[in-house]
Amino acid sequence: MTRQTIQTDKAPAAVGTYSQAVKVGNTVYISGQLGFDPETMELREGFKAQAEQVFENIKAICEAAGGSINDVVKFNVSLTDLSDFAVLNEVFVANLSEPYPARAAVQVAALPKGGVVEIESILYID
């Protein structure tokens, strides 16, 4: 099976030893995305704005991989405060349609660069 690195300027550039995404066969593993604006590399202000930007970043990577957000089969969410969970659900509903993908959500002590939400995704493209 071939392994292909996915990269787009429409999502934040990797700031470490990782790729935005890696495609193996029909599966695309999207690295955890924070709420960075890809043009300024600055975090959006507040939880909802960061979560919305995370989805924009994931959408851009999905498209660069030849798919769409509707092809995501699993999300792994890290939050610095589980009290933001209701707002997270609102952002998911605004960006997805049923049937929803699988999802895990956990509270973490901290995220890189002071982010408050990070979401990694697994995409399956037929």
C-alpha cells in the first residue's frame, strides 16, 4: 500500500515533526488541529471560535485529500475544559449531518500554544 503525505496552505502548516495528514489506501489520518488561522498562525479568541476554525482546517485538509468533512468516520477531541462540551456539540451539529461519525472527547491539562480544543480525524474515501 502506498503512503501519501497531504498538505494544503488552506490549513495551518505543521509546526513540528508531523504532517497535516497521511493517506494510506482509502484512509486519511488527519493530525490534531488547533484553532489557528492558517494565514496568520494565530489562535482564534475563545472556545467557540477555535472550535469553528478547527473544523475549517479539517475541511481544507479533507478536500486536499480528495474527500470532504462528510467522509470523516472518527473524531478524537481534546478539550481543556469539559464545561465547553455543549458548545462543542453545537459546532459539530453546524458542520455535520446525520449519521454522525464516531467520536471520543476527553479533558486534558493543556494543549500546545495555549489552545483550548484540538481535534484529530480519520477520513475514509471510497
